[in-house]
Amino acid sequence: MYKLPIHLNSGCPNRDGLLGTGGCDFCAENGAGFELLSALTPVEEQITRNMKYIGSKYGASKFIAYFQNYSNTYMSFDSFKTAMSSAIHPDIVEFSISTRPDCIQKKHLEYLAAIRKETNIQISIELGLQTANYHTLRKINRGHGLASFIDAVVKIHHYNFDVCAHVIVNLPGDNDIDAIETAEILSALKVQQVKMHALYIMKNTKMGMDYERGLFTIISLDEYIDRVILFLEHIHPDMVVQRIIGRAPEENSLFVNWGMSWWKIRDLIHNKMEREQRHQGDKWFSGLNF
């Protein structure tokens, strides 16, 4: 099974003026989708082309339709229905829909529930939280706070869809305590999945300009590894960790992964956890035992 990236012509309320302009300080003009086909390409064609390429490259026979870039529930309801119905395919077993916590609406969730009932295609919703520190969220112009994330998770869980939270543990201003608090909040909310990546500094972004002016520094790789492990120790032992490090195109970036391959950093994290006998959920807090 493998994910098929699908690019919709969606937008972001933090870019079009509804909440703000310019987007999050770290977000590039093209969002997070640097390996996507054009949004002008019909969904059916994107699925067919990606299925052929990814299926032959990785030996996949079943696929997850991954609506990746920007906020994929931030469009007209009719456009959303058309996009979702166009992705129904015998070899698609799940829809994974990336969006913002403040872009979750009941009608979208009800339509997805109807698709699941009719086709048995499973549904997961990816929400960009990044950090539980609402002061940091405000500083990076995220456009929403922690309460919006909590509200979205409650709404999604009502339909028994899985939630995947996006987390960046080394945002400027955050520390180890913020990583622990983020882990514990995700666990308390019974979030089923988490995606982590280190902060990328992309060109032509607000954060990129601040970085070039020396207004903040990025923690060292050793500090990042320690913070990731600390985060993992404090999440629920059953939470699915989709990734602990990501990647970004170096040609458009000022800083990516300390100049090291993502898989090397992944291995460093794994090796340190094994060496020090540290495990996911070791410090998960489940209440006092009387």
C-alpha cells in the first residue's frame, strides 16, 4: 500500500485575506506540495498517472489517496464533493485529507462518512498543529490557536475518522517543555497518528527573511534528536508515528535537516533510542494510580 499525492485547487484562509495574508511564516508560496502534479490536472488523471508510477516503482497494489497541499476542505462544498467522488477507485482503500483545524465543517465530514459507508474507503484527516504553544502559533502567524485544533479533533472523532497531527518540535521559541506538552495533549485527545518534521527554512518566506537577518537560530541536530525522543516518550504507546523527519527541496531552501539526508537522521534517532533503551510511551501520563 502506498500514498498517491493528489493536488487540488484549494487555498488557505491565512493567505486569501479571510484570516490573514502571506500564510504561516514558514510556508512557501507553493505550500507543502513540492512533488505534486498540477492542480489543473483532473483528479482521475492524477490518480492514474501516480498509480502507474508508484505502483511499478514500489510494488504497491493498493493505495491511499493523499490530498496533501494547503487546506483541502477550504473550497466550495460542491468542489469538495466533486474532488472526493473523483478519487473513488477499486484500488483506493483510504482518503487522507490534509487541512487546517479551523477549516473543518460538518457537511464535509458527513459527505466523507457517506463515502465510507458506500465504498468502505477509510477516512483520515491530517491537521496542521505544529505546536501546542499558542504563543508560538501566534508568533509564526499560524492563524489559529490550540483551541481550534481541539475543537477539530472532537468534531472528527464524532465520525470515527482517524486524526493525524502535524508537529514541528523545533520552532523558534519552543523548548523541551513545549514538546512534552504537545505530546501529552495529542495523547489526551486520543489522536491516532502523528507526523513530525524538522523546521525547514524556505526562500521567499517571512521566516526565511528573519533567518537571513539572524533574528533567530535553529537548535542543533543533537538537540533535535533529543527533543524528538522526548516527544516520543510522552505520546501514547499506541499512537502511529508516520514519520520523525521529513525532507524538502534544497534548491528552494535556506536550511533543511542540517545538510544531512533524512534517513541518516532517522537512523540516528532510532540508534540512540535503542542504545539508551528509550521507547515510545515510556513517559506517557495516564493518571495517578491509587
